[in-house]
Amino acid sequence: MRSTMMDYPLTLVHILERAGRYFPKAEILSRLPDRSLHRLTFGDFYRRSRALAAALTRAGMRKGDRVATLMWNNYAHLEAYFGVPVAGGVVHTLNLRLHPDDIAYIANDAEDRFLIVDDVLLPLFEQFKDRVRMERVFVVPLTGQPVPAGYEDYEELLKTGDGPFDYPELNENDPAGMCYTSGTTGRPPGVVYSHRSMVLHSLSITVPDSFGLSQHEVVMPVVPMFHVLSWGMPHACVMVGAKLVLPGPHLDPQSLLDLCQREQVTLTAGVPTVWMGVLQLLERKETEHRLAPGLRIAVGGSAAPEAMIRGFDKHSITVIHAWGMTETSPVVTVSKLKPHLRCLPEDECYAIRARTGYALPFVELRVIGDDDREIPADGKTMGEIQVRGPFVTASYHNKERDPAKFTADGWLRTGDVATIDAEGYVKICDRTKDLIKSGGEWISSVDLEGAIMGHPAVAEAAVVAAPHPKWGERPVAFVVLKPGATVSAEEIASFLAPKFAKWWLPDDYQFVDAIPRTSTGKFLKRALREKLAARQSA
């Protein structure tokens, strides 16, 4: 017996056409480099994205050609998100926070043919342009200044796409987007997303038990559009007709709060380090912010401290803890309290919300111990998270399948160490390389960091392993205090003592002005370990 269903391809063409037909009056707001606000309707976006598709086709873009972007979160970047893939191309977002040498390597490895770049980022491009093979470079004139000689004007490019345009025949498994991982242990590998994977990921993050996206939302993706396609939020918002607020390069806490208030944002998303600064600003109460009732913040990229979740609750702002990777499109788990768990004591509810949640629809997840067997779902035993699903990568661009990253039975080895409880809630304990092994036992740096940041004087904390002659490794904490706050190492140790076994407590607390970060806003623990090693060898 055969199904009677149509063989209908899942492509971004459908999402773009749906937006143009059903949500032409929905709005896309972009904050430009000069802080002015640029407004565009979905109807305008639909026409401009199709014009971009037609213009690139007429410029000679072939199916599968890579079109790189070097851009902040803005309307033109959103047009590239759709205009490139619906014409058969692959949009490749370049991480502008990387070193120019790394950007050049990534662009060459991806074999980027064209580039779309914000005019304010031309100085960055010029640092590596002689080392890449871009045939044509289109500059988005965000500042209103003339495009410099030697480059082409993005707006003039769109004019060449006026007129009728027929989409090429696309298979749902054709490539549509491309991102490179953060590459913390060597040259970053590339992940290539298909139309099908993007559509299914968009559907997965719109459901109520995920981010709950709909046309009634006002969504501000703070996570950069060059970082894992902004966690898929732009695609999902276009699919459902949600208003988009794009903050551009202005990501300081005050700018984000002002934009949230001005546009009455109902959902936003970004890494914890961004929101720690926002929470500190709210706690100072120097300025009253009338935010939208029920504002939600999706937090991922690294563990959200329980203290931060509690802190935002005091301001009627709900933190939604999520987890994923570049390799998983990226969202895999979201933490929402199940109905029968809401009656638990407050502390237990917060402990659950601080976990990264259970797997979204279409994704399978397991946690594997050192013996290559699934660990017991007891919320205590640690193992490596492994995942598989229709928006999980099965390999890396231009690389042989690595058995260190993929299991023989087809699961992605994430390198994240976690526990899982009987309800399916995952708690990230650490990256494999960040776990601290002391006297043969594991210590979770993530748990220690979250607890230290629960101290009222602490703004941020990162814990790393320091070599120890007897125990192998011992934890050392780097601590950033809130403005005007004072606290001693002994006071922090006393604060932690009731929460952990004595041997878990850090041997040393180093107070610093700031903690170094990766290009995606996570704590750069490698730099902290190198700092410790340099001190020991001095």
C-alpha cells in the first residue's frame, strides 16, 4: 500500500511566498549604525528578496554557489537569508567577530563566490580581501554614503532584479545555508543546512512548548544573524508573520532595553552574558522601563545561571533556557515546566528551569557514559549528549566523516557532558574539555559558576581547572564583581559551602575586571587556563 499524499518539497520558497501573501503589513524594524530606525513591511521584504534572487541569477549565480554575508542584524541581511537560497544559492554568514585571518580561511574553505557586506564593515573586509576569491562585492549603504570605488551598490543590484522571476526547481535536500563552528580546538569546520532542515527547524521552534512564535509576537533576535543563522528565529518569524526587531550593531544593555520598550518586544534571544548586563541595569532602577507584559528571553549558547532566571522573574520577565549547537541548526532542547511539576516547591521548580530542557519535536537525544551505554535517568550520572534528527548534521563540509564526532550508528557526538532525569530534562554539566577531574572525580565548572553568580555581589564568574601535583586538577574561579560591590574570597567560599562537597570548592578566587569571551559571547576558558599556566611557570 502507498500513501496518497503529495510529494511536496519543504523549501524556503514556501515560507517567503507565504509571508508575501498573508503578512504583507507585518513589520521589520532595523536599528542602523547611526541609531536611526529603518522600517520595512513584509510586503516590501518579499519584493526585495525576490529582486535579490533575480539579480543574483542574472549576475551569474549558479545552483549551489555560495554567497557570503558580512553583516549585522538588519533588513538587508534578512533579504539575503531568503533571496539567496530561493534562487538556488547558499547563504554563508561570516562571523565578523573573528580575526581577519580566520574569516579569510572560512571564506576560502567555503569557496564563497559573492559577498554582501554592510558599508560600516568594509574596513574589516579590507583587512582580508586580498586573501579571498570574491568575484563581486555588493555593499549595503546603511550610512547613506556613496559606495566606494571598486565595490558595487546593493541597492543598484536589486534594481537589476526588477521584473518577472521564476524560482528554479529546488529539491528540499538542496543546500540553503552555511555556518562554521566556533573552532575552539583548531580550524572550524563548516555545516551546510538544507531547505528541509531549515523548514523543519522553523516549525520545531514555533510550537508553544518551544519558543511559541506566532503573528502576535514582536521578536528581537539579539543573537547575531551570523551566529547559527540567529538560532533560526528569522526564518520562523517570517514563516508565521511575527514582527521582527533587528538591533544592528547596538547590543549594549541600555540600547537593548530601550528598543524592547519602544517596540514592545514580547520575545528576544541571546547568550547569557548579554542578559547579565541587562539584568544589572534593571536592578539599578536608574530608569523605569515599561516593557511588554509577559516578555520572554530565550537564553542559550552557555548555561543560564539560576540566579539570573530568578532575577528576571522579579521583573516579570521569563527566561526560557535552551541548548543546541551549530551542528544542530541549532535548537535541540527547551526547558518548560510540565504541568504536573508546577506544584513542586519553588526551589525545585527553579532547578528544573535552570536545566536545558527536553528534546524538541523531530529530535532524538541520548546521554552516553564512558562504557558506551546510556546512563541511568537519575539526574546525577554524567555522560556525553548525542543527538540525531532531520536538522542535525551528518558530516562537515569538505571533510571525511570523523568517528570522533559521529558514532557508528549515526549519532552526533556533541562533546557536551550532561545528566538526564526521569522526566527527560537535560542538565549541561560542562564541555568535555572544561570538566575538572580532581582526585579521579569529576567537578562541573558550570555548576560552580552558576552558584558563584548567585552571590549578590557577583556579576560574572568562570571556573577552570588548574594543574595540581596531588589531585591532578583543582578548580580556580575568576570573578567579576558588580559595580561598587565588595566581597572576599572567604565570603564566596562560605556562600558556596552549603551547596557543594568540600572538595568541589575552588582552591583560589581571582578577581578580575572582565572575563574574556569567544566570538559568540561565551566565556573563553582557554584564555583563562593559559593565564593560569603563565603564572605557574613565572
